[in-house]
Amino acid sequence: MMTKTGKSREALLIVDMSNDFVADKGTLTAGKPAQEIVPYIKDLASAFLKEGNVVVVAMDAHSPDDPHFDLWTPHNIVGTEGQQLYGELTDWYQANAENENVLYVPKTNYNAFFKTDLAERLKQLDVEKVHVTGVCTDICDFLTVAGADAEGFKTAIHKRGAATFTNLGETMIQHMKLCFHTEIIE
């Protein structure tokens, strides 16, 4: 992570850590594996801010009639409890939301960079490297890393900060390394 010395900055992306993806009764939950990564993500987010870096909450934001639900159980419908940040991450976000280095980006696609202004906002903040945490490792995390790479950012994935509901997590982390030269942070 770069420091406040005027060098390039880094951004931590917290992907889809909503009640629907994390809570036991979430409609598309990764369950306990996702719940176990919350303290790590919260601590990492605080460390990023302390160093003058950027933290982005990238959150699925769907309408009730979203065609996305032809593939998936309805989830993260805007304005519902299911779309809200999970647990301690809610408290962290509320305590830091006014910080200019904390961004909230609603997304309608797996990739947090697709049809959002995320790349432009990060470039305006002199971010050169994107660190990804959250769920699901093999879907939204993987495709967000692909999107960051396509936008010219260096990438990192935090294994202790990523979870999924399939058995493909480790495979996709290795794909990130092979396909996008993503740094794997244990």
C-alpha cells in the first residue's frame, strides 16, 4: 500500500458484502465463509484510509424486474434490507462515509467497472492499483479484477478477504494471477 507521501494511491474494493450475499438468511448467501472475512475487510479498510488510500464499496443494485433474475434468485434489490451492507461493515461505512476517500458504487453487473464511473473516479484520485475483497471470488471478484485490468489498473486479490458459495474460489484466484498478473495476498 502506498502512503500519504504523494506517491500513487491504491484502492480497496469491497465487493457485494450485502445481507443477501453474507447473512445466514440471505437470498444468495455465501454464508459462514463470507461472514468470517468481515473482520479482515473492516481492518483492511481502516488501514487503507489511515494511509490516505481509497476504499470503495461496490454493491449489486438491482430493480425487482431485473432480467438478471432469469439466471439468479432475486437479490440486492435497491432499497431492501438484503442490499444493505452486512453487520460490522455497516458500522464501519457509517463512521467513514463522509471521508472523501470512501466511495459507494452501485453496480448492475458482476464487474464493478462495467457501466459505472468507477474507473474515472479512481483515476481522478491517482489510484494505480486496485485490491479486491468480498464475494463471490469466482464471479464478481474475478470479473471485477478483469475489469480493473482492462481499465489499466494493477490488481491484487486478498485471499483472507474473499469468499464464495462454490468450490471454485482457489481456482479463480489462480486464474486472476495467470490472466491479469494479479498479486495474491495471503
